[in-house]
Amino acid sequence: MNNSHLAPDALGPTLCIGEILVEIVATMPGEGFRNALPLIGPFPSGAPAIFIDQCGRIGGQAAMIGAVGRDDFGQVNIDRLVRDGVDVSGIAIDPDYPTGSAFVRYREDGSRDFVFNIERSAAARFGWTPAVAALAARAGHLHVMGSALSISGAWEVIRQVLAQVKARGGTLSLDPNLRKELTQDVETRERFLWLVGQADLLLPSGEELEDAAGVAGEEAALAALFARGIKEIVLKRGEAGASCFLPDGRRIDAPSFVVDAVDPTGAGDCFGGAYLTCRRLGQPVESALDYGCAAGARNATLRGPMEGAGTREELDAFIATTQRRAS
């Protein structure tokens, strides 16, 4: 029996909307890209694509809406998603614009420099089509990354899909995932807060919890968000693990796993994909948190933003053999 507040997986697939990119990664740390340096890639990427790939890989029904170019970079993404069980019928192939890209370089302190091409790429060129309508008509759950709110045309697709999903008895999860410059845009901010009010599950990291609530302090933020109707809040804490908060006052904590991180990009997206899918498949919070923490940690052990996304069997083996961080 599914004890989750989220629509069960049997209702229909989890549908994710947003940017699909390739990522090119510098193999040595430093500042920016002003000098020639070794690079590795392309890796399939884009926060929504990473999330939905982990959903499919761990065994849930999963589908993606977005766009890629008619090029090798686009095919890299489609091939990976198909391999991992994701329905790609809602991914448009643009004949005129290239697949979106992100060049990434890590600094010595672990922070990152990015060079993105999203708005002037195929990643930003998708809209409502018969294929998208067909997916919306059978989806059981919609997941939105805040980053999608910066993409031209994405908002109307999100609104239309959400209306259909909710009408079917489905649910919404939201990962704030908004760069600071986007939170300062009034229209983007309004859209984000509207989605917060529609969400069944919120997956913030760090200060995103208070930002979504509009109030300071963890306890006050949780109270404000539950008052808006959110049924489940999972706070990703990085090395400190994760915590799930429920409206009845329950709090469930899970420790992180000790790994040598090679590339932390995508770890939070893999956490979210694993956690959500486990909940939709009827697992209790405690088990879903374990799989989420394992998925995020395992992904960080390989270079590339979704190269470490794990199957159920791979995550079971990881959990059984990897030390947990002391709480």
C-alpha cells in the first residue's frame, strides 16, 4: 500500500520539463576558461534530464519534455535517457538550433565556473505539441526545476501540464534550483512562488527553504510552507545528509555516505529523482531518504553529471558497502 502523499506510480509516469544539455568538464581545477586546458565530454546533462534519468534508472515510470538539436550532442542525451527507461516522445528535435551546452570548471575551493548556452540553443525551443499533450494526458506526477522558469516558452507548458496532472489526481514536486540572478527577476519570482503554492513535495537545499517560504528561520519557514498546503518537505543538506518534514510535526533524518567526490554536479538531482520515485512506488520516508542519499553520493563518485545515477540493485549494493557519515 502506498503511504505517500504523492500520486502512486501506477497512475502514470513522472514527467519532467526543462533544459537538456551536454556538459563539457575541465579535467583540472582553476579559474575560468581564458586559457586552453584539457576538457572531457560531452556528458548528457541539464538538471531536469539528470533528475528524470535517475527516476527511470531506479525503476519508476518516467518521461521528459524538452528539446535538443539535430546533432550528436542531442543524440547523446536521447540515447542515455532511452537506455535508462525514460519516455522521450516529448523531446523535440530542432533542425535549426544546436543542443544546449554547459562548460564547467571547478575551482580549488570546490566552487564552479560555468559557460552556458541555453537561451540561444534548442534547449529553450520547445512548446505545446501533440506529443506533449499525449504525455500530459497520462502523467501521474509533474516535477519542476526552478531553472526551467528561465526558459522561453517553458512556463505555458508547465501550466498546461500541471492543470492536466492535477485534474487526474496527480501531484507536483518542486526543486527550487534557482540561480540568484533569477530570483531577482520579478516575473520569475512570481511564477516560482505560485508553484510553491501548488506543490505537494518541496525539495530545497540550504537557504532555498527560507527563500521559498519568504520568512527567516527553519521552523518558521516549515510552518509557513505547510500552511500553504505542501504535504512533504525534504531538505537536502549535502554532507549533513537530508531531513524530511511532515505537516504533523514528524521529522526523519538520514545521514550521508562517505565517498571521495570526483564531480558533485548532479548529486542533488539524483537525490531528488531517487527519493521521489521511491515514494511514488510506495516506500516509506526512511527508505526513500536512504536511496536518495545513496543516489546523490554514488553519482558524485564519477565524472559527469549523471554518470553515477544508479539502478535499484546498484544502490542496494552501494548502501550495503559504503560507510555512513556520523550524525
